[in-house]
Amino acid sequence: MLKKIKFLSILITSLIFLLSCSNEPTEVTKIKFMAGYKPQANLPFVAAYVAKEKGYFLEEGLDVEILHSTGSHLKLLLAGEVDITTAAAASVIKRRSNPGVPISSIMLFGQKGQQAFISLKDSNVKTISDWEGSIFGYKISLPPEYLAMLNTNNLDRTKIQEVKVGFDPRILTEGKVDILSVFKSNEPNLIKKLGYDLNIWDPGEYGVPSLGLTYITLDDTITKRSDILERFNIAILKSIDFILNNRDEAIEIVMLYAPKSDKEHQIFMLDKEIEQSTSPAVELNGFGWSEKEKWQSLHDFLLEYRSIDKAIDINLVYTNQFLGKSIESDKKTILDRIGLGKN
């Protein structure tokens, strides 16, 4: 994993060298970025924090106001009150399947999905076969990954009690549920810090398609304000390079935004999300790259398990075009190789 991260850092460093040859912006444009949750070390959040604090946004002529959502970030994006926000890839597909929600991903951070399922190590639920006869707790809606794992392991759903539990992971340690739906970079560490060992099931290990967090914006912004998105992504890529090479300082920047949070937990979250941001395609093309095949697999999976009602054109869901479009045209071959060319 360290070799992969080092290789990724080299690619981004090459990117930054090429960016230094482009013309510097002469005007500063104000935009609003809204992180999709409270201040914490999710990689898309940290990238924005670092870009702000290290001056990368200003280097690209952007004055970025960073906001945090209480659950209304998509609504605010659609209303034009924020320019860029975050969302899980599955959520982008779900929203896009509604013709009234014209959003697209412009940078994919999570090359692997966030979803996992856990039980306490000393409980009676030790293997996936033990799920039958248990109580399953989920946050808001049943994860399709859960349904897929039941299907692939020939489990009888009628023998599992499904309970909506919200976001407090102590519901597991208090014995109110036997299995809990969690995010890999969050609840497992929180529960371990309470002194409990865990069994963890990763849907990806069972062949379930998944992708993680992305930056999203409106189709109208892509069409009419592409220069701003390009500059935003360039600043973020500089920020990612800094994070990969200066994790401790990056964490200190996180703590400026989340001063009351547990620092050790923020380190865990950031490390886990960096790990999930790499893939062979990223190593080949550059950070944030989207593969059509992975988006299509996720789409087909959501359709199969009725998370979306109808098929959509997956090309509308994401774009790679803002990963370096402003570079001089005579460098195009190099840019394409490291993932900066227009898709």
C-alpha cells in the first residue's frame, strides 16, 4: 500500500510541475464548497481544508468558502446556494435516476465503497451464516450491499429482524442489535476505542460492486462554469499531494476545523480513506479518475436490487474532464498518460 501511495504522489507531483507552466489567474472568483457532513477527516473534506489553508485555492484564483452540511447539501446545490459538494457514488446514481436532479461527479475519491457490516467479536454472530436469527441495525435505509450479501450467501431474510437505528454505534455495544451497518473509516474504530473487538464483513470481498465519496456539481455548472471546476480540481490535486507527503500537518489542519474531535480517530479516518482512494486505474491515470466499467457495475447492481427504478446513461453520472484541461495542448500526450487529459 505504501508503494501505491508513493507512486500516486509522484503522479500528482508531475501534475503540479506541469501546472506551474500555465498562466496564473488574475482575478479571484468566490465559490462555495459544502462538505456533506460535520467537520472531520473524510478525504474529500481534508483536501478542501488543506487547499484553503495552504493557499492552493487562491493560487488558482478561487476564494472558496467551506461550509458543512446538516443534511441539506444536495438541496442547497440544486438551489444554486453552493457550487460543489460531496456525495457517495451510489447516491449520485440514485439522484441522477430522477430526471429532476442534474448532478455529476467531477472527482472520485473512494475507489472502494464505504459500506461494511460489523458484529462484536464475543457475540454469537461470528460468520455470515450466523446472520439468520439476528437483529440487523441500519442507519436510514437498508443498504443494497446487505441485500446482495444475503442473496449471494443464500440467507433467508425473513429470519433477520431489520431495525432502523440512526447513527450512534453504541446501539451495538449496548446489545440492542447484533449486526450494524457502518462506514469503514468511522464506526469500527469508534467501537474499538470503547474496548470491543469486532468481526467485519466488507461487501467488496463478496463481489459486491461499490464506489465511495465524490465531488459533485450541477450539469449547468459543468457547461457554463467549467473554468472554475477545472481550477478547483487543480487546487485539490495539489492538496492531495500535500496530504500524501505531510499527513501529520494535514491532521493539524483538520483539527482547526474540528477542534473538539478525537485526533486519533481523525488519523484513523484519513488513513483509511487514503487507502481506499487508490486503484490500478488511479495509478495509471491519476488521482480522482473514474472508470466507466466500475460506475456501470454499480449502476447495474443498484438496478438489480431496486435502489433505482430504471436504467440511466452512466456517461451522465461522472466526468474526468476537469483533471487538467487548462494545460498547454503541446503537453497533451503526457497529460493523458497521468490522467489529466479530457475524457
